[in-house]
Amino acid sequence: MAGGTKSKRGRRRRTEPTVPTRRSGAVSFALLFAAFAGAALIVLAPALRGPFVSDDLEYVPNNPYVTGFSLALLDDVFDPRGEPVAIEENYTPVHLLFHAAAWRAFGPNVVGHHVLNVLLHALATALLVPLLRRSGVPTAAAVLGGAFFLLHPANVEAAAWISQVKSTASLSFALLALLALERRPALATACFAAALLAKPTSAFALPVALLFTWTRLRGDVARRSFLWLGVWGALFAMYAVVEMLAFTHAVSGVAAIHPDPFVRLRTSIGFVARYFVMAVSSLGVSAFHEPPAALSPFDPWWLAGLGVLVVLGARAILALRARQEEAAYWLWAVVAFLPVAQIWPFSFPLADRYLYPILPGLIGGFLLWGAALAKRFGWGTAVAARFGPRTRVALSVVFAVPLLLGFGARAHARARLWGVPALLMADAAANYPDGVNAHLRRAGQAMEQGDRVAAIAALRGAADRGYERFEQLLANPRFAPLQGDPAFSALIADMAGRWVKRLGPLPDPAQSELFSLGVAHRLRGERDSARRAFERGLAMDGPLHDALATELRELDR
């Protein structure tokens, strides 16, 4: 008896967790991150030398709070009413600080900026794996779920577009918050705050953390987590007030998708179907989406979206009633979708990058739903009886590898688009032949052929679709021959008029908004209004004093 007891105790001692076990967990995570980072860098390699494009220009090289950042500007960066909020159109100081740090490290060398974003994407993916494991997903399935997220073609936009470091950073912070809540709640709270200040879509972490705590924890541990989540709630409430003021200010004057509320509702539900198809198949990914509104009650996208909501909603309710963690993942997908659901209208609400925070919720939900189905119908028992653990893992890999290889190849191809801006426009034009980018592309082609009339007509078509960046047209050397043409001048004046209509009524415009307002008035020949805007801007603290003074001198000539 004594010998048997000693033997059992010896075995027990050898299986107890030890410090080396924790270290081995850290080593395993580091290896996983290294593998994901290497794969991401290979797949996204064609984008790593891609130039600053579109929003990048405003957020990074032309942003004085990035290129000229110093500790003296830190108050402005975190000021809810500061100039950076007007530039970013959201209250996201952590996003700006990431860019400022990257500019300090890399300057205008785009490779460093791209690599930073790709590594953050790999980090978010690596953090998703232990989160899935903690929810009961087997290790092999969790790693494959992470690989699915890493290589998903829709995520190329978030990982390859420099200014989308806000997407990769915010998701990384949100996942860290969810992982740390139980054991290190103070660290988790700090990560949640950083996630919000990087991008508001990371608010999904709060309801997900609440459901994780409710489904998984009991007793004192649960009570402590709920108390800390009360702090999360207070942080979110304070942030939400500031963000809503900033966002409402930014989108002031932006027209909704359609004046009919039922058309808007159908279109938003149609987005559910579009995102779902992109998530499960990668079909429909595109640069700069411009889908039409769901004008008809029989629009297939809105009907399909309704079906997706019914099926997944019913599954979420069943999981919630059974107090299963699966419900948290479905809620994750829903809450991450709400900011782009056009509850608050903004331009171009469908985008590959908006799927980025939604996709992990769908991955977790389907993995746990699949495990539940396997258990219910005995599939797992039958497979376990026939195959050993290693064989089961090998079979999973064999079935998953073709999908992952296909996704990787498609993502690699899409990364090439971000290496050459002209390819981005071509992709958008091919997918939306009547969209803004298609018209701009036709205008450029017409200029190459010397057809000014066709070029102006195409630019007018872009304007009719919502394009109003007159400063880009004036700075584009391709359209320089059009300057002085009465039809082109009229088009520029019309675009400038939209800015006057949007910025003029603002009760408390920022310095950059006054600068844009003054330029818009000047282009319309409204010199007195332009002068007043420039003088108001010059009287404010901000980084545009030299530019405003130059504009005033030009008016005096």
C-alpha cells in the first residue's frame, strides 16, 4: 500500500504545473507569433514597398502631429477638442501615437511602416489562438482558426494599408484585455482603454468580457471580474461621449445612403450578407467598395442578410440560454458590426477592413458550434474510436491546408494591389464599374488620350457619386492641363461648395477645417469669406499658421 501511494504521489508531482511549464507556454506563444509573423511577411511581401496612399497621406506624411510630434504636443493629441481629432475624424490618440513613433523610427521609408502593421496583424492572430483555447477549442482547431484569420484575403487591406495600424493595434489590445482579465484585471483594463483609443470598434471587448465572465467564472473570481468590468463600463461611457461628439462633428453634413429609412435598413442588412460571404469564402473582397442601396424589397442581398441574422441569431440565443461561451463570439461579431451598420451615416460604409474586428467572432462562433454539433451527433466519438490523437490532428491539417493555401495565394495576389496604387484603382473599377474610382480612372485615361471633354465628364461622374476631394484634383499633374478650363473650374467650384455647406455651419471648427473652408471659398471666388476663415484659423493655436498666413498673403495680391 505504501509503495502504491508513493508511486501515485510521484506521478502527481510530475504533472503539476511548474514555473518551467509557464515558461514553456511563453516560449510556445513566441514560436507561434514568429511562425505567424513569418507567414504574414511572406504573403504580404508585395505590399511592403507600397507608397502612402489615400488616407495614409492625411494621417501620416501630411500630419504635423505625426511628422513633428514632440512631448509638447501630447496635450493636443489627447485633447478631445484638439486639432488631431479633426484630422482623424475620430478620437483615437493611440492611433496617432503609433504613427508618430513609426515616423520617428522610419521617417518616410514606407517599408518600416508596413512591417510594423504586418507584425501587429501577426500579434493579433497569435493572441486569438489562446483565447480560442481558453473557450474550449482544441489546440489544432484553434491554430487553424488563427491561420484562417491570418491569411484571410479580406484582412489584406487592414494589414497592408499603413493608416490601418489602428485596426491591427486596436484588435491586439482588445485580445490582450480579454486574455488578461481573469488573472491581471488592472492590466486588462489598461489594454481595453488603449484599444478604445486606437479605434472605437474595439468596444466589442466589453460585452464579450461580460459574457465570458458570466459563462466561465463563479464565486469570488467572478465577482472580482464583474467589478473590474464596471470600470471598463465607466471608461467606455466616458469615451463614448467624446467619440460621439468627435464623430458627429466629422460627419456633419454627410448624406445617408438613401433618404428612405426602409431602404437604409435593407441596405444595412444587406451588408450583413456581404460581410458574411466575404468572411466564409473571401468572395466579394475589393478595394474601395461602393455597393448600391437595396432599393427593392426583393433585393437578394438584403434577403440573404435577413436569413443570416435569423440563423445565427437563433444559434446565439440557444447558446446564451445554455450559458455557453459560444454566445460571446456571436455577440462579438454583432457588436463589431454595429459601428459600420449605418446607424450613424458616413461615406463608404462597406470595406474589407471593417471585417477585421468582426471575423474573430465568427471564427470562434463557428468553431464552438461545430464542436457542439460533433458532440451532439457523436461525430467526435466515432472519429476518436477509429483514429488516434495524432491521426486526428493530421486529418484536420490535411483538410485545412488546401483552404489555407488558397487563401494565402489570394491574399498574396491582393497584396500586390497595395504595392501599386494604380492597381488598387483598377481593382475598384473592375468591381464597381460605375463607382468613384472607375470614373477617376476613366478621367485619367481620357487625359492620356488628350480628350479633355471626356475627362471632365468622367470627373463630373465621380463628383456625382460623392467624390469631393478638389485638392487632390488640383495637385494631380495628370489634370494640370485642365486648370483654366471653364468646365473644370465649375466642377472644382461645385466640389468646394460642398465643403462650404458642410464646414460653414460648424459652431466650433478646428484650425484645419477653417483652412479647408477658406480654400473652398477662395476657389469659388468668395474672397471676403475666405479671408474671414483664414483669419479665424490664424487666431487659433495649431500647426497651420504658416499655411494660413501664406493664403492670406495670396489673397492680398
